[in-house]
Amino acid sequence: MQNKKKLLDTLAGKVLVPPPLWMMRQAGRYLPEYRQARASAGSFWKLCLTPELAAEVTLQPVRRFGFDAAIIFSDILVVPLALGVAIDFEQGIGPKLSPITSVAGLKQDTGQWRKSFEPVYQALRIARAGLDSSTTLLGFAGGCWTLTSYLAAGGGGDEQRAAKLWAYRDPDGFQECVDILTNCVSQHLVGQLRAGADAVQLFDSWASGLPQDAFARWVVEPTKKIVAKVRSEMPEARIIGFPRAATLKGYELYVRETGVDAISLDTAAPMDWAAEALGGRVTLQGNLDPVALVAGGNALAEAVDHILKATRQVPFIFNLGHGILPETPIEHVEELVRLVRSGP
């Protein structure tokens, strides 16, 4: 029996034509209604942590475009926040944290973690009530490598260098931090699923540039443990992994070892290669270049057509290769929806 939620059918291995469609960062600055909500909130962090506001911006792109999934409006840094790390968001700069090189001072009380995450769960409950029965609701969290990169660097900028230095100089201490994050992320994903999320995505946005052994240890292995921990509590949990900008061998290793239901591919990954190499093992997701969406016109039409033709015989979710850009014209998103739903 076909599920009313197309995206869940696809995660279960069904090939659907047209495929389900959503966009990473679909609730964002390209939408005037989002900009209004952000201005009313007064700060990005308040917008994230006020359940009614977070739910509202979660629903905005689904109302406007009819996407097949809504993804809860939150941030991957709610996990460091739950660990007791002070975080400020500076306008035009991004998040600022106090860099760490040890786990000293990180909160490890799971009850405190749950209390810290409760605004996200309440936002999920509100958003779930605002969606129809055909729309999938997604939760998410950051991958352990990406989160340790933030913690080591204290924010954006030279993220990987600080994390690599910590890992190379103090592998045991670094592993201790990864283990804490593994537990916290797992609990947060389970909490989101229990609060109404139909599936979750794990964002390892900074998975690129790692030597093969380091990728296996700091990206693949923690993800494998997270998937196992989530499934130990919720055996039917559907999980999408996004090791952004991994090598092709890295994508293959990730799919083979982690147990995710779907792999989200970045813009540089050839979709025809992915369909042949990975399509028989997991659902594929991706990977339109966000800049092609900004450009629109023939560039957009040709890119969409190529992706749809490459994936027409495998389970597939249409998405971007990374988040939608703030300067994206709304009419180009409308055209994207039309192109995907009309097929190649």
C-alpha cells in the first residue's frame, strides 16, 4: 500500500515518478515571509528557540511551493548548546563559540540535554499539526566531525584546521569529544522522531578534505554508531546522511558502512555515477547546483533534466547539492517545482 507521504515511500526503496522534492535551507532569507519573521524575532537564535516562530518558518516554504517535505527550522549548534557551550550569532559573521581542545566543562547530563532540546521538539509538534498527511516532516542534526570542527575552531572560518590539529595531536582526547557528541546527537535525533519527525537527516557539512583514514574514523564511524543507537530505540527510523563533498570512494564507504537509508549528494558528485554505484543500495538525494537555481533559464532546465534522467530507475529525492542561496529568485524555485513535477 502506498504511503501518503511520497518521501517516506522513496526512503523505503520505491521508485516514484516524479520524485519527491524539497530543498536544503528551504526556510530562509530568499523568502520575504522568512525575512519578516526573522526581523520580528530580533535574532536568529530567538527564531530557532521559540517553538511557535520556528514552526511558522518551517511551514512557510511548504505553503508557498507545495514541497513534499518540511524540515524543522533549527540549527546544528543546538547540540553544542546542550553541552553547555555559549554561542552567539553575529549579524553578517555567523556563530561564535569559545574554542575547546578538551571535553572539560562539557555537560554530559542527558536530562539537561533533553531540557535544552525541548524547544525544538515543541516546534516539531506544532509544525506536524500544521502539515497535511501527505507532507513529510524532517528533523536533523549535525554530524560529529562537523560539530567538533565548530567546537575546535570556535565558529566559522578555518574550521577543519583546528579540528585536524586536535585530532592529530591528541587522538584520544578528540575521540572522547566525538563519543560525547555521538551520544548527544543520537538522543537528539530520537527526540525529534518521537516529537513528530517522520525521518531525520545528518549533516556532515565539512566532510571534505579529510584523508581516507581520517574520513573513515571521524565521519563514517561516528555516523555508524549514531544510526545504530537511533535504531536501537526506534528500529523503523529513516535516516538520510549528507557527508558533503566526500570523495566518490568516501561516498561508497559511507553508504556501505553507516546503515543510512539515503545518501544526499553534493553538487560535484556525478549523479549518473551515483545511480549506478549506489542506487541499488540506498535512496539517492540531491544534487542541483544552488547557483544554477539562481541563474534559472536554460541552465536550470538542463541541470534538472540531467538529474532526472540519471535517476529515473532508482529511488530518488530531488534536492540541491547544498543549501539554497539567499539571492535565489522565488520565480526560479517555482520553475524548479514545475520542471521536477513535469519530468524529463
